[in-house]
Amino acid sequence: MSSRYPVVDGFEQSARQYDRLVGINPGYHRALRRSARRLHLPDGGRGLRLLDAGCGTGASTAALLRIAPHARIVATDASANMLAQAERKSWRDKVEFVHAPLGGLEEAGVRGPFDGIMAAYLLRNLSDPDAGLRVLRELLAPGARLALHEFSVRNRPVSRLVWSAVSWSVIIPAGELSTRGSGIHPYLWRSVLRFDSTEQLAARMRRNGLVGVRLGSMSGWQRGIVHTLTGKRPETAEA
């Protein structure tokens, strides 16, 4: 695996099977749309410019487009193979895909301000989540909102048990069967267990300059496991 982006190689290997695997997750796409709605974008996104950071194969992009069909969307990912799967799908001409890691967006020509940013399952995979949050904050227009769609089970004993049960009974066996040797699915299980609690993640957002941080829950088996955390870039530098 790449020493600079240690998770990317695993996603490169699993890209072709990724959509099939998430398709067996009941509520996966509905949960993404719920997080997109929590950006509170007015008028179907008319006149707005949005960023989908870490778009993968485009599921989060589709969620944004469903909620804001009139917005211009820039979707980025560090994995070329995941991005290639996204680009093969049918998109409106207002969606632009860019191959770049979060730390390399400016070099790739992706610059703010954005009227809203969605980052689904991204922050947990970064080597420096604080630096990642600062990049996202700086890309936001003043007063614009960031929505983090993320797993978080720390300090939730029942949620940890459910996550481990689902991981070892469904996710890891199905994933390893289709993408032998990638190691991405055991990594997924471990990374979720090790990641911030929702309280820690909210504090991390505030520490890195986001205000009005709020927590939103999901339904079904993902309740207590997948969450939306939203926060805004302050309206003024003084704030």
C-alpha cells in the first residue's frame, strides 16, 4: 500500500465490486440522502456550487444530486479506480469528477468557495483528520455547511457489538470473496472501532474552526452506528 495514502490501494482493488457490496446494505443510499438533506440547501441547489469530497463510486454524489438537482457538483476522490467506476455512470452535465486526494485538491484545480460540502466515510480514512477538516473548512463559503457522513461506535457498547456482528457475518466474508487480498474489509471493521466517538468528532470539528455543530442519527440497523455531523464555517473571521 502507498505510504502516503495507505487506504487508497485497498479501494483501488475493490472498486469494481464496491457498488455490488454496498447494494447488500439495506438503507445505505437512503442514509446518504438523509445526510445530504442535512446540508439544508435551498431551492434544489439552484445557483449553488457543492463539493463531494471522497466521492468513491458516486453514491454520495447521487445523493447530493437527488437533494440538489440544480446545483453544480464537483466530486473528488484519491482512488483512480473508484472514480472510474463513478464516471461510467450516467450523470448530468453539472457534475464534474476530479482525481485528487483531499490534500491535493488545489493542485488539481479544485478551489472554493463551495456553498456546501459532503464528505461520506472520508475523515476516518485520513492520516490527519484535523488537517482534513481544516482543508474542508477553508473550501466552504462563509456561513456554508459541511456534512460528515461517518461511522462512529466508540462509547456505544451495543453499537460496537452490532457493527462487529454485521462485519464478520456479512461485510468481511462477502468482501474478501470478491476482492481477495485487498484487506480493505477487515480494515473497515477495525477503523470504525478505533475512530472518534460522536462527541470526540464534534469536538474535533469545533477545534478546527466549525461552528453550530449538530449530530443527526440514522434509522434501521445503522442507528447508533452511522451518523451525520454538520457544522458551518463562521460568517466572519472574528467568529
